[in-house]
Amino acid sequence: MNEKLQFQLRAQISQMDSISTAPAILMPLLEMLRLPSDRISLEKVVELISYDGAIAAQCLRLANSPLFGRRQTETVRAAVMALGLERVRSMLFGLCVNRVMPQDKWVIPPDAFWRHSLGCALVTQRMANKIEYPEPEKAYLAGLLHDLGFLVNSVLYTDGFRECLRLAAEQHLALHVVEEQVLGFSHCDAGQMLCEHWGLSKELVDAARCHHDVCLLPKAGPLACLVHLSDLLCRVRYLGYGYEEFMGVDLGGDAAWQALVRSYPALEHMDLVRFTFDIDGAMDQIVATVDAVFGAKTMTAPASG
Ligand SMILES: [Fe+2]
Ligand SMILES: [Fe+2]
């Protein structure tokens, strides 16, 4: 990405109305996201949710869904306790982003975007647990947020990004490769800038910036490597961006995998085939969570153009 384009994109992001003017709940939420999970206050979360009727309703709806045994949860506090802070934190973020994204600007169908993001979050966290990464919640968050740059490209470069998706789908190519060719930058650059603009931690910024770049990954740290691998696994298990990619994945030969194995030798003995079966088993839960959070409306988004 050349310097002029970088400067221009950064300026556009800081002035971008829809995403810069986030709902009132988003900034305090981002403050909270920076804290380790054991320092997040339940009372504060309940307070934040209670400010916003629509979000409180979603929270109750999810807590009362079959995923959580259809409990009779009637207060925000009980709903938060039933769901667990981590799940609530991720759900709140999803709802906020869904709200700041103008409905007519979605290029990737929203249900595909959320399935991919939630899928990556889950897989990243599972891998993090496997390697005993000290902050698995942060890993979840990194997976959840890694493709935020798609939202920037959807809002700022709607037509160009639509063309990227059309070409990528037609030729079964990775979207970031086509973005580079058509726009001169990818959602990784845009995501990096949005994460910086929102004041997210350096590790989250790096995961957004480097997750498709095998040259940068070995130096970017374990979180970015985990996100890269989770992204590949999700895309190969039909949790991509709503079209079929022709891609061969050789995890063992992947630069990010090799970098991780150097730091976490336990990975060397991991049964990759079994691990991907595990992920398949979790997909039903992912899809059910997306249904419960976003409802049927986003699940019937128009096919990508
Ligand atoms: Fe990506
Ligand atoms: Fe991704």
C-alpha cells in the first residue's frame, strides 16, 4: 500500500460517520474490552446493557434460547450470568458493529461475515487453550475482530469492494488478493487502521494487520499466527465469505504454524485431523449462536454480487 493511499485511508476512517459515530454503548464497551476478563465487573456490564433496550432484549433472547436450555431468564443480570461474561462481551460487540454498519453498505452478506468472525473467534480460542496461551479470551477477541477491515471497505469503497467480491467469487480466489489488485490495499490495512482508531491493543491491531501475510506473521506474535490458522481452517470448512474458494491448506507447512511450534512445542503432537473434526462439531453451535443473536433477518441476506 503506497503512502498516499495510506494517508488517505487513515483520514477517511477517522471521518467515517457511521463507524466513527458508534452507539453510546460502544466506547465504554471498548474500554472494558481492554481489561483482562477477571477485572471486568459484572455490575458494569449489566449497567451498560441496561442503557440500551434493544441490546437488553437480545441478551434475554439469547439467554432464553435452546442453546442455554431455554431458562426462564427475566432480568438482564440473570441473562448475563447465564451467558457468561465472555459470550456477552462478544455478543455486545457484534451487535454494536451490526448497528454502526449501514444496512445498504453490507457487501459480504452479514450472516457470512458473522459466521466467519464467530467461527474464527471460537477456533482461535480453542487453539489458544491447546497451546496454553495465557489469555484465551484475548484470542477469542482477536478472532472475532480480525476482519473488521471488511466493514471499512464496505462503507468507504462500496462499489470497488463489491467488484472485489464478484471477481473473487467468480475466480474462487482469496478476497485479500483481489482487494490488493483492485483497491491497492486489503481489509488488513483498513482493519489495522480501524483497530488503531478505536484504541484496541497492539496484539489485536497486529492480528488484523498480519493475518494473511505469511512474511509478517512469524514476527507478529502468537495471536496473529493463531488467527491466521483459524481463518484458514474456517474458510476451508465452508465458513468463509459466502463463496467457494479453491485453496489447498497445508497447516504443517504453514509459516505461522511453524513459528508457533517453535514457541509452543506441545503443538507438534497435536492431531490436526481430529482437531478439524472438533471444529466441525462446534459449527452447529456457532450457527445457532449467530441465529440467536442476529435473528432470521440477517440469515436471509441477498447473495453476494
Ligand atoms: Fe481476513
Ligand atoms: Fe478472516
